[in-house]
Amino acid sequence: MEIARRYAALVLLLLALLAAGPVSACCPTDPDSLADEAGSEVLDLIAGRILRQPREYWQARIETLTADDAVSPQRQLELARAYAGAGQWTLGLQTIDALANSSASDPDGGSVKELQTRIALSAWWRGGSDEFTPQECLRIAEAAAHGSQHSQIYSHIVAWAKSTRRADPDAYLPDFLDLRYFTNKTESKDNGELADRGLSDAEQTLLDLLSFDEAWENFDTIYALSMVYVVTGRQNLAAYTRFRAWELDETGHHSRVAGAVEIADIKPLTILRQVMADVLVPVKVVSDDYLPIIRQQYDARRAYALRWQLARAEYAKERIAAGANADTPTFWDSFKAPAEDFPSMTRPGASPASEPPPAAATHQPAAKPAPETAKSAQSPSVTWITLGVLAGILILGALVKARINAGTTRMQHDDAEADE
């Protein structure tokens, strides 16, 4: 019996190793650095260093555009953009609605439908306007999105905004593009999921929306952007982006998903998890030695973004007080940004990283790997670990069984001799 108990204990131990093996081995940590995954421009933008024109600029644009008696679709489109920039959402929506069949284009916002979608969604984020309710803003955005350059992305955002799904503390938080479950996420490769869904331009579109209006600088936009980075295998950049989302949540800019405010800690609902044995399990894809470097980089760039924003606001205030027109091309010529001093993004023990790409558009996704059969992004070593442990259990079982049989035979022999 003692041998049997030892056998059972060993089997339980090996079964525990079998269960733990895939969890620890399925997702190696991302070997890249932040510099490999994004340029400084993207890192700065996520941290809040966003080049938007102040309200004074757009007000000056409105005065310039309305002073000219000439009326053209192009001028009306620029006027609609100026109204939106100045926060005059009703006038912006009314002006662009009159251009429904125009082929005019805005250098910053694209086509009429593109700009109309952006203005309507920005107005929705702000709770609508005096003439348009949030529901009407969504209706306008939904109709205009079909004719925009990024219709797939906008349609996803509208569907997310209209959804009645609630936040669940035991599940991923719903994101704009619905990327949280239906992807074979990996630690450092682009698996082609975005391209398969027609969302290959999702990153640049979300970054453009952040620059379009400050209403987009919210938890849900940043969280959706982090999910884009998770799916494209840029896990270090995803972690960096989540820091910004978490900060927004901590400062009262909560998710618009129903029930999210009622959840005490939103963080676990936004990190990478994989389905293992039908359970969502957190998976570590950023190494313990590099995560502090990501945090340090984010803190430094966030602090700089706040200084930069303050310096720009002070500069604009002084220039306008001195009589300068914010609409003139030379308005910002004499602005001096605060000096930059950011820590290194290089991994511990690695050689200095090369100069990062200048913007998100330069990032080239890796080749799409072969399709995986499971939702968890398992490496080939998982199979060998599993087979090895199973083989060990079988061999150990055979040996112990032989020992038990031998012990039983010996006991029967001893009993027989005792009876004689």
C-alpha cells in the first residue's frame, strides 16, 4: 500500500507539471524593444504629445472663411472642419450635411464622408450638441461611414457605441474592433488578423482620430489601440499603451462600456489572456526585466507631454495677446519646445538600438505564420513538453505497477510459507 501511495503522489506531481508546462511555455516574452516596435512620434502621441491646433486657431479660420463671399464646396468643407475644431458641433454637422454629394476633400480629414463621420463621432463622444442628440450623431456617423475611406473601422466603432454589452469582471472588456477573443495572438509576430478582417489601417486611423479632436483621447480609444498592438505581435508597445489607458481610467476618464465604472479594477480586463482548458488565463508576454523600462519610458514621455502642452498654450496665449493671428502660417515659427531627455529603450545587456522608424506607417508587419489550431499561441516546445510528461507518467506507472505486482507476489509467497 505504501508503494501505491507513493505512486499516486508522483502521478499527481507529474500531472501538475503537465498542466503548468503549457502555461509557462506557450507564450515566450516578446524579444523586441519599444524602439523596434514604434517610432518616437507614436510613443509621444500615445503619451499625450498631440499636435492639435488650439480653439483660437479654428476661430480665426472661421473668420477668414466666412469673410470671403465666394462659396464653393471646398470652402464649405474647410468651414465644417473649422466649426468642429472650434467646438461648434451643430454648425459643423449642418455645414457638412449640405455637401453630401460633393467630391471636395480636406487635407486633414479626407473626403466629405470621412470628415462627416469624424465630426459626428466626435460630437457623440461629447454627448451631442444643442441640435443633435448622441443617438442622432451615431445615426449620422453610421450612414456616412459607408462612404468613407475607413468604413470597416468606423462601422465597428458605431456598433461598439450602440452595443448593450456590459463589462464583465471575468472577461475581456469589449473593444472598438472586437479583437479581444477571436485572434491567435502571439508574442512577437503579426498573425495577419487585422488584414483578414479588412482592418489593416486600424492603427493609423486610431492615431489620426487622436489628433483630430481631444474627445478621442479617452480610455476606450487607447485601449482599442493597445489591442491592435497585441494582435500585431507588438506586446511591449501594447503594454506601453495600456499604461496610458489605465492612467485615464484612474483620473476619471472611464470606459463607456456599460458597467465598467462599477468594476473596481479595470486593469485585468485589458491585459492579454489566452483560452486554456476553457478558462481565460493571463499570459506573460513582456519580460520582467523589460517591463520597468517600458514604465520608465512611458512616465518620462507622459511628463514631457504635459510640459510641452503647457508651453504651447502659454506661447499661443502670449502671441494672440500681442495681436498675432493664429490662422497665419508663421504663427508657430518662434515656438521653442522644452528640451527632451528620455531614458534608453534598449533591453538590459543588449547593444544600443538603431534609430526607430519615424511613424507608425513605416512599421512593416512580419510574415503571417501558419494557422494555429488552438486559441492559445503555443510554441512547438509545448507539444514536446506535453508528450515528454505523458511518456514519463506512463513509464513511471509501468515501473511502479511492476513493483506493486512483485510486492504482491512476495507477500503471497510469504503468506503461503507461513500457512505451511
